[in-house]
Amino acid sequence: MRPGEEWGRPATDADRGRAVSVTGGDAALAAAAAADPGGLWRPDPAGDLARALGIRADTPGARVVPCDAVVVADGPPAVNAVVLGTAPDRLHRLHRRRPVEVTVDDRRLTGPDGGTLAATTVVVASGQYLRGLDLVPRGHPGDGRLEVLVLGLAPGERGPMRRRLPTGQHLPHPRIVTATGRRVRVAWADEPRPVEVDGAERAPQAVVDLAVSPGVVELLV
């Protein structure tokens, strides 16, 4: 998308007639879209993607917009966010920072001092919110890009960061490295780390490859 470019198109009565309402949040939406790539979906208003799109129970369904999916190697896609390591809203003093290599579009990210990254958490998102918190303020679910946050906060900085999450004021931060791109590889140096895809836990992984699939999920909003 270019700045100022109109997103999507006006919905027709036919669109509203064939749209399928999905109950169960972002993971349920991702599963439905993967099972029927040509479908048109009305997201659950309780989901994080719906929050980013301003969808409420009484939203009339005036437009059809193409949203991106996050392709996750060896598993179903996501429509909102993938969290690797400890989720930011669950991060506490005792969680250890671990060496990690993060590559975005073949560019290896470095730490705030230009050295090796050490982090508790890596977030790769096409959307904006996580459990209602404004985790990725720059996230846009239809811009064809992934937003990457690498959290390497010191123990004493984590509580203040969590308190700022609801309003997105945790960014910028000197120990949160940010990037944007279309392909991301996250490789933990020591052992597999937790993986959360659209709020659903998956088996821990040491190396995860992700890519954006632009505009493949059509939503009625």
C-alpha cells in the first residue's frame, strides 16, 4: 500500500450474503482462511485483528479488505502475530535474555550497541494488538510487510514496559530493536524457545522461518 491509497473496496449485498462469521479470535480466523482460501470472513469482534480494524458487533460490513497472512514454516499461518520466547505482557524480572540471531530480508539485526542480540522475546506481526494491548503501534494488517520487535530489556525495565503496552508507549526503547520486512528468520543459540501463533501455543522451536503472504485473507469490515 502507498500512503493515501484506498484500502479494499465497497462491500456489495452479495459480499454480505456470502461472508462467514468466525467465532474464536485470530487463531480460528487463520484456520478458517487456510481451509478455504477463497472465502470472505467476518472476524470475531473479540479478536486482536478485529480490534486493529475497528470491528465491533454492530459494524455494518461496509468494505471488503485484503489482509496479510504470516506464513509459519511447519505449521498453519497466522493473521495477526507470532511471539517467540516469552510474550511481552508476561515478561518478568526472572526471565533470561538469550543469544538470538534475527534476520530480516537477509539483513542480520544487531543489538543496540551494534553487537550480538540477546533477547527474551521476538515478535513478528502483521497486526497491531496482542490480547488487546497496543504491542505493535505501526502494524497494518494489509500493507504487505511484517513488523519485528526484539526485546532485550533489563530486568528492572520490564515492569514499566508492561504498564505502557496498553497505549503503545513502550516504543521507542533503546533495548527494543525494531525492523520491517517480508521474510524473517529467528534462530535461538542455545535451546528451543516457546512459540505462540495468534495466541495459541505451539511446540518450542530453536529456529523459525516466517514470511508475509500479502492480501490473501479477505475480510468484511
